[in-house]
Amino acid sequence: MSHELRLKVPADIAQYPKVLDWVESVVSSSQIQLVVEEIFINICSYAYPEKQGEVEIVLSKNGDDVEIEFIDDGAEFNPLEYRRQKPIDEPGGFGIYIVNHLMDDVQYERRNEQNRLKLKKNLIVKNT
């Protein structure tokens, strides 16, 4: 059985504890929590350089399948096209790399003047 939950908050890093509590109430996965932190903090830090904005997070869970979508109407930014420009010994810029490697599927689209980043993960631990 699948259910979808939505949370809309100001794009303010101070809102992160509320976002984390909300996510943890549905999914107890450190990988999901890390990815949510990376994306939410990036949106708060970069999407709205000259104005206040909001972030909507849509979370759906169906068994072990989790889908999270981040929606904002901030500056257009496709994280799938991001290429880190800093030297390896300088901090920053690794969040998108982490997201791409922890999630099973990452999709971006700009629709109706909104950034939409959709992340999918199957939480079943596979034996190798």
C-alpha cells in the first residue's frame, strides 16, 4: 500500500529539524536522511539568493520503495548537470555526488517555473 505525504516549509536552514523529524516519522534510513539533508540545505543556501522562498517535499513509500520529490520555485538549477569546479582538497560540492550514489534513481525537471528533483530508493538490503 502506497501513501503520499507533503510538507511545505520556508527555505530556511532553521527548518531542517522539522523536515528531518517529518522524514524520520515515515522512513528510518540514514541514507534517506543524509540525502534529504543535502538537498534541503542546498535549496535553502542557493535557490533563493534575493528573496525568501519555500520548499515542498513530497514523500511516498510503498513497501521498501521510497520516492522523495523536492519542489521549489527558486533559481533554475539542474543538479544532474553539475560538475564540481573546486580542487579535491577544498570543502563543498560533494553533496550531489553523494545523492547520486546513494539513490537508485535521480531525475530533474524544470516545469511551471519550478525545480523538481525526484529521488527513488529501494530500501531492501541486497546480499552480495
